[in-house]
Amino acid sequence: GGTPNQFRDSDFDNGIIAHEYGHGISTRLTGGANNSNCLSNAEQMGEGWSDWFGLMLTIEDGDQAEDSRGIGTYAGGQPTTATGIRPAPYSTDFSLNPYTYGDSNDGNNISQPHGVGFIYATALWDMTWALIDYYGGVPDPDIYGGNGGNNVAMNLVIESLKLQPCSPGMIDGRDAILQADQLIYGGEHQCIIWNAFANRGFGFSASQGSSNSRSDQVEAFDIPQSCQEPTTSPNAAFAASTYLTCDPEVSFEDQSTDIPTSWSWDFGDGGTSTQPSPTHVFTSEGSFSVQLTVHPFGETILEM
């Protein structure tokens, strides 16, 4: 007896196979070479990474960020666009997947560890598509040697597993991805990562509390000032480490408001800088008019 759906072999579901192999990756890499097998805390994201590996290895030409990607749909006798075995399908479309970091506190409807991991993987999937968009909008089919946004996302996640501590929480995971971007790409994707995570409640002010608890997470949707777009013209302002000195080296601190996006310093002796808060060595005696221009628009002149 039974329906045909009851006899579908999950060995033929590529997403499930990739998911299970993914556990081997996250378990062995998290915590470093001497601390493998340390994913047993309440907020750990092992099931999420495995879902994400399954999604990444089954991306096809023509896929879009808003597509509905369920987990375990074949084994469950569902179409590939169905919900699958998670609370929602993976999609950047909030009408299909509205879950954010704060939902991980819901012990009645978000299971542990699968539901907790699902919340984190939702942010990872959003980040992946933001990176794909940055690199031309199309996933690179060469998963080993390609240069697409999906390849960048894979590099970041794999490296982040090595960087994060044992028993990580979701904010630990976010921070490890940001660190991985600094190490591999010189921080090129910092704001892409921040925006994707903040959109799902893992913002700059979010707090994971204890990674051993799954009921003390605090979500936030803000991003650091360095990633914010200015809404008004900034007001240039700065301070110097000294205004009257025999020491030729002077440090300048930018104190501009309203989020400047670039800085242009003229130290009055022919020297210039585009750093936010530079240090300058004056090679001759005298009184110098130091000028800071911030963009878009704004200027302050300090006589020294």
C-alpha cells in the first residue's frame, strides 16, 4: 500500500546529498583544525550551512534571486518550487520567505537545530544573490574555478567557517564572513554583506546574546555608517593633535557629520591626502592653512 510519494528515495535528491556532505565541512572547519566537532550549542547553524551548500550546488542557468527553492522537495513528492521541509522556501522575496533573525527566538514554530539553521541560511542566500548581482547578475556555472558572485560567496563562507569560534552564534557567523572578506578580497564586499544581513535582522546593532541560548537574540536592521548613503550634504569638520608645535608630525581627525563619502586634504605646504584621518609631516617652519573638503560638498578651513 501507500502512495508513490512515500517511496521516493532521497538518494536521488541532489539537494539532500549535498546537505549531508555539508555537515562534514562545517563540523570539521568550525573552530579551527584542533577543535572540530564543536557544533552542539543552541544557536549553531550547521543545518543552515548544509541547506546553503545544497542550494549552491544545484544552482542552474536561468535561476533568479526571487525563485522559490525548497529543501527536500523531490523526496517529499513536491515540485521544486514548493516549500519543502523548512518553514518557507529559500528566496529573496519576502512574500515567499519573510523570516528574520528575531524569528529564531520562536521555540514553538522554529525548531532546533533545523529551524535555527534555516534562519541563518536565509541571510546567506540573500547575500549570495547580492554578490551574484554585483558580478553581473548571473551565477558562474564553473563552481571550482569561476569568478562569479556565487564563487565569491562560496569562498567567503568556507573561510568564515575556519575563522569563527567553537559553538558559534549567528552574529559570530556574520562577523566571520566580514573578516573573511577582509582577508581574501581586501574588504571589497563589506557593504554588500552588511546590507544583505541587515535586511534579515542581522544588522550592526543586532545581538546574539549567549550562543548557548536560542531565546535571547535581538534583531536589528541597521548598517554601519561606512555603508550608509548620505541623505544630506555632509558638514566638514576636523581636529588636529596640536595647533602650535615644534613637532613636524601632526595627526588630523575627521569629525565631519552627515556621512561623507570621500575626503580631500590640503595641508597648505603642497601635501595632500584622501584618507579620512591622516597624519602629515610638515618639512618647514611656518603657519599653514589646512583645508578639508568632504563630498558630496562641504568645506572647513583651519588656520595653524
